[in-house]
Amino acid sequence: MTALNTLADWLPRPLDPVRSIKLKIGILLVASGCAAFAWFWWNIGWLPPTTSITAILGAVITSQILAHGMTRPLREMTAAARAMARGDYSRRVRVTARDEVGELGRAFNQMSTDLAEADRSRRELIANVSHELRTPIAALRAVLENVVDGVSEPDPATMRTALAQAERLGRLVTELLDLSRIDAGVHALDREEVEVAPLLAEVVAEAEVNAAATGRAVVFRTSVSPTAATVRADRERLHQVLVNLLDNAVRHGPADGEVRVLASAGPAGLLLEVADDGPGIAEAERDLVFRRFSRGERATGGGTGLGLAIARWVVELHGGSIAVVDGDRGCRIRVTLPA
């Protein structure tokens, strides 16, 4: 195959200057007919000129009629590509053929759909990030202005409010950096033996502070079995997954609800579950919530729609899986990490 490709590259292309494929087909037929008639003339010595010319003209006219359907999708693709250059991804090519041009047309339509989805995601990213940046910046500015103007004192409560908004900004920046790592294909993991119980205690303590800063009296309940369970993973990345899951549970659960964190280790690996008392996630949206910028119908508490997408990326880097599973109430997300 390589030798044939190399030979094809060296073959002459005399029809490249011709700008119409229909004209190329006509020239091909005329050249082929003339070569055939020349061969017969040389060997037979006689050939009816009227019949020969009529046959060639008939072949050219027929080729032009038939070639119209062959080249129409190519012209449509050219027009659609020019529209894409202007930002219009709605154009599609009518494809009915089953040949190579038909395959090209179907691939072009799929590319148009993918580009439209990517453009929609980009617009959603700008809108979500703008909204998420504006809210904590406005709150932080209001707190600082009150302190500067003497309206409020720089007491611990005021400073905690300012700190909470600054931490919210920090989390957003971290999510955006992780998103850039996903797009860049960075898959570096620093694996080590991680004790599950201390990690959960650290994450829950952080979640309690964040919940209190947003005025939510959420109760966290943890269970680790066995108590000395360990898992070989990247501790920082696993911490990030748990923080995202708990933040998701706090935001979408009731203000005075309960968040349950379950961890169990066995020969097959580590099983982590985070459940809340919120409205839950419809079965049709359970895969959608793990896609970037998608937050589902229950997204009423803010967020960029990146947290669960990043959590899935980290879990899959570890060779595990993450999914929304059925539960008695609320939302229940299960993470499985292999041994």
C-alpha cells in the first residue's frame, strides 16, 4: 500500500488546472474515446467519423448530466465551509449518495454538528465564568467598601465573609486551570497510599466551613469501612474529587439538610458514595451532569458546570468510574476506584 501511494504521488496530474470536476469528467471521456478510436483506427484502418463524433458528444453530454448530482454535494460543502468561516454552523449538506462523496458529506455534517456544539460550549463558558466571577467580586467589593467607609468593622465575621468570596474565586480559577489541563491532555498522577478516613475528615471540615460561609446549616455524616482503609491514588486529585462532590451536595440539597459520605474498601478497590437530601437528578440527565458546562435542571445554586466534569476526569485517570445511582432520596453519586 505504501508503494502504491508513493507511485500515485509521482504520477502526473494534467487535469489539476481545470477548475470544474464536471469538465474534468468530460475531458476524461473525450480523451478515453479518442484513445480508443485511435487504437481501432491504427489496427482496423477504418472508422466512421460521423458515428465516432456522435458517440463522443453523446458521452460528454450524458457525463455532464450525471455529474451534476455527483458534484452538487461538493458545491454545498464549499458554501457551508465559507459560512462556517463567518461563524454560521447551521448549514448542512444534503447527502443521498453511498459513494466516497456521500461519505465525505456525512463526515462534513458531523463535523458541522461538533463545531456548533463546541461553539455553544464556548459561549456558555464565557457566560458562566462571567457570572461566577461577577458575583464574588461584587460581594467582596461590597464588604471592603463597607470596611473602608466605616459602615462595618473589620471584625472576624466580616473578614470571614470576605475570605469566603476570595476562596470562591480561587475555586473558579482552579477549575479553569484543570479544564486547560484536560484540553492539553495532561495525565500526570502522583500515586501514593492514602488513608481514607483522615482524607474524608479533612474534606468534610473544609466543606463545613464553606457551607457555614454560605449560610447553610448542613450536617455531614461519614462512614468508613474498615476504619483503616487505604487506596493507592493521587491524594491531591482525590481530595479535589471529594471537594467537588460535597460542594455539589451542599449547593443542591436543603439548607438544613444532611450530606452522607460512605467509603468502603475491599479486594476490588475503594467505593465512595456522596448522598444528599435534594431533589435528585432525573435519569435522563444522569450522564449529562458529568459533561462540562452542563448543570442539569437542579442547577439552582450557582456553579460553572465544571466540578462534576473534572471529578469524572480525575476518576477516569485513576482507572475508575463515577455515576449517579438510585437511592432512597436525593442525589447519590458513586465513585469506584480499582485496587
